[in-house]
Amino acid sequence: MIKTTYKFAIGLALGMSAQAVSAEMTLTFADWQVPAASTTREAAQVFMDKATELSDGEITFEYFPAEQLGKGGEMLRLLQTGVADVSHVSPAYITDKFPLTTVSELPGMPLDSCALANAVYEMAQPGGALYEAEFKPNGIRLLFAGNLGPYSILTTETPIAALDDIEGLNIRTAGGPMEMTATELGANAIRMSGSETLPSLSRGTLDGLLWPVPLVEDWGLEEALNNVTPNLSTGSFVVTYSISEGTWNRFSEAEQTALMEAGKYATDHYCDFVNRTWAESLKRLETVHGIKPLDLSDAEIAKAEERFGKVHEQWIEGLAGRPVSGQDIYDQFREIANR
């Protein structure tokens, strides 16, 4: 039996045809996350291993982490141009293309990573509101949906004991609703990719960041930070592994099933990992690295939630007038995530 190998990155670089005869089907997987990241171990690797297993070894991967094929904001283009077959597309990095999918990044959503990830997954499948509004028009299909869990405020020097303490600080965000949240809290929101964060913290151009507690060590940020506010979730971050429709349509039905089942398996595995390890990671930051946790009072939490409500309103209003409005997506997402 002759199988087809899709090596778009290599084929295009050598001026070869995208199709070649091979003993297996090898997909180029582009990721901006670093090899040490929990998403690499607990999501990307889990997805690839399961897809290979379910396809009886017919589907394998060439994996390129750490922006080897492109930066976070370029992942969609890699799919659309055939440089990658699968890539880590992050809506917050390209909000002009996926503004509605950032709904799960709003502050004050359920803290359960699985609730958020599964809501995105369901709405991004064919026939779902996010698929029809954003994934289909961009020519891609979601295989995996992840959520990095609650984002906390972490700072280099200034402890955040009250909301007034964050005012005027230069705080890194990933963009999207997170940028709106930092601004509403009074910070100077600095949109920045993960790879730029550590140098900026070390140079003092950042005073802190909004970041998931379990990924602090993954990115080597622990030595630059001294404080964390653990009882305030400032939103989260959507992770998707997607495939171009062109590549998808080349697969047999059995191969498509293997990829979809592997993606759902990895979705469930990763969100469970996030939920299980958040408290453990917070404790490790304190005991091993000396990053001091400081909870906000109930009164300060109430103030923050009031401001978060304004972020929700801004997000909805900013997406009004579309064929699928921000309000429609917001209502549907909250209904699914709160089941």
C-alpha cells in the first residue's frame, strides 16, 4: 500500500512537490512554546503520541517548538501557506483574525480549565458558532483546545496588596481581553510574546506580568519575580492546535478520525493536568524560589470583579455588528462553560 507524506516545509524549501512516496505520513507541527513548557509535555506530545497510536503508526510528526518555524503571531500564516500542517494558533496573538475565540480569556470566567477548554472545543467544531465565524473563514480546523488556567499578577518588586498598587506598573499581557483587563486595573498594559518576557523583566522594563502560575518555571521566570497575587484570576489564555482544511481534506476518513480522537484525548488530558497542578505550582514558587503570595482582601476582590464586569461589556460592545455578535458568543460560551 502506498502512503502519502506531507512535508510542506521541506518540500517547499527544496522546490519539490508537496507529495512524495514514503512509508508513513509525516506532518510538520509548528509550535511557539518552548520544549520545557507543560503544554509541550502534556498537550503537544500527548496529542502526537495518541495520533500515531490510533493510526497504527501511519501518522507521525516532525515537531518544531520554540518558534523555529515562526513566532506566535505567525502560526496561522504557516498553516495557510503550507509551511506547517499543524500549528499552535493562539487567538490572543491574532485578535484581528480570532476576536470571538478570546471569549474564554475574559476575567471572571469559571476557574475550571476543563470547562473553558471544552466550551471552546465544542464551539469550534464544524457547525459550531466559533467554527463558522472564525475557523472556517480562515481555512483551518481545530484539533485540540487548551486553557492555561487562571492568570495571576506576578511582580518583580511591588507586592500587590490592593488594586491601587498595580496602578502605573508596566505589566506584560498576551493581548486580547487580558490587555483590556490590565488597563482596567490601572496598569500600563504591554503586549508581548512569551519569549520576550524574561529579558524585559531582567532589564526592568517590565514591573510584572499576568501569567499562569504553573508556567513560571517552564519559562525560567522564577528568578526575576518576587511576588504573586494568587486569589485574583485576571483571565486566561486559549491554546489551539489546528490543521489547514487543505491538509485535512487529503486524509482518509479513518485518518481524520484518528486525528480528532487524539485531539480530544489531549484536550481532556491537558485540562485535567492544569487543574491538578495549579496549587502545587504555587506552593513550589513560594518554598523553592521565595516568591511571596499575598492575597487580596474580600473588599479588593469585589472591586476587581466590578472592573472585570466593565471588561466584559467592552469586549461585547467591541464585537457588535458582526454576523455573529460578541453578545451571542458570550452568552453561548457561558452557558456551555457553566454546565
